[in-house]
Amino acid sequence: MSLPSKAIEATGLHISRGRSTILRGLDFTVDAGRITGLLGPSGSGKTTLMRAVVGVQRITQGTINVLGKPAGSAPLRHDVGYVTQGASVYPDLSVEANVRYFGAMHGATAADTAEAIDAVGLKAFARQKAADLSGGQFSRVSLACALVARPQLLVLDEPTVGLDPVLRAELWDRFAAMAAAGTTLLVSSHVMEEASHCSSLLLLRDGLLLAQLSPAELAERGRSDDLERAFLTIIKAADRGDAESPVAS
């Protein structure tokens, strides 16, 4: 069965909680088999949008389809992986036991468990309790638990927070290998330097989609090779309401 070319399609996506508006009429698509970065400052709506993609956030208005089906549809349970900011593992269990437990929900084999652990660089620590791992290793156990299901779409909420530069680089290398193998990744971050690892970027601020563009287009429109400075230029232009301010494509 052929997969849709668009892994995510959002139209007029609007989310409110009480009197607060979190997302404001978002329209965008995410290509399959690519890394899409969801970038913006804290409080811009990144986590809410990711929750909507995986189907655990009530939508106020608009639609969002994932892999050709409405977000949260039962058939998507084995096709979408979600790694939250907080590690979702059992600290008193070994790395292997954690991954095997989550894998059992998806009919994963022992070989699938070993492959997922190896994919996040924890093969040498498979028998150690999660509680005995370093912070960076502990966070990667959650990623292995998501990978064991072999999802078509992997949603990662700031997976590199708290990691040192070497671990961040290793993790992005693994993400690139997954995308090359056909997995779609939606990765949130507030660290603009990580934008260069993505094929496409969704720039959020205050619940608005300021632009959808490539890292090269961000540098061009923001008039700087420093992507953080380029993003700030786009934000300032949007605040001024400039006619040439970049908008989502």
C-alpha cells in the first residue's frame, strides 16, 4: 500500500482553552519521509500543536489529517510515535525491559527491541536500570520505546533539551538516518541552530504560523546566515505588519 506524500495536513487549525487562544488558524503540510522542525519561543504553541497531531488535543476549529486519516484515528495508533519532553519510562526497569514492554503493545519481537535500543546508542546499557543512566541516556530510552513500534510518523517534543552538544549531534544524525529510511519526523525546538538539520521549518509565535520554509529560505528572508538572527528579523517584520513579511506557504 502506497503512503500519502503528505504526512500531515492542517487546515484552519484553531485551538482554545477556556478564554485563551493557543493556536490561531494554522494552515500547513508536512512532507512524508522528511524532518520538519517546529520552531519558536516557549509559549508559542509547539506542544499544543504536537498534541493535536497525535490526537490527544481537542481541536476547536479546522481539521488536521495524519497519514491520510483524521488525527487520533484508531488505525493510527501503531503508525504514530510520540516522545514527550518528560521521559515516559519506568526507572526501576532495565532499558531492555522498558523497550520490550512498550514493544509488546505493538507486537514487536525481541529483534525489534534490540534494534530500537541499538538505534539510540544504548546497546551497551541494555541491562542497566533506567534510573542508573545519565540524563542524556535516560531521555534516549523514551525514544527507543517509540522506535520499537516502527512508526511511520515520529513526533518529538524538544528531544535535545538538557543534552550536551556531542549527544545533540549524535541524536540528529540518527534522525537523519531514520528520515533517509522513510520515517517522517516532526521535531520541536526553541534552539534555532537545530533548524539547519531540518528539510522544512514551521515557525511559530504566539500561536501564529509566521512562515513555512527551508533553512536556506529562512536565511534569505531573514537576511542572515545566523538562523536565530534571521528568525528574529522575521518576528520583528511580523510585529510591524510589513507588507513583505514572510507568511506560511
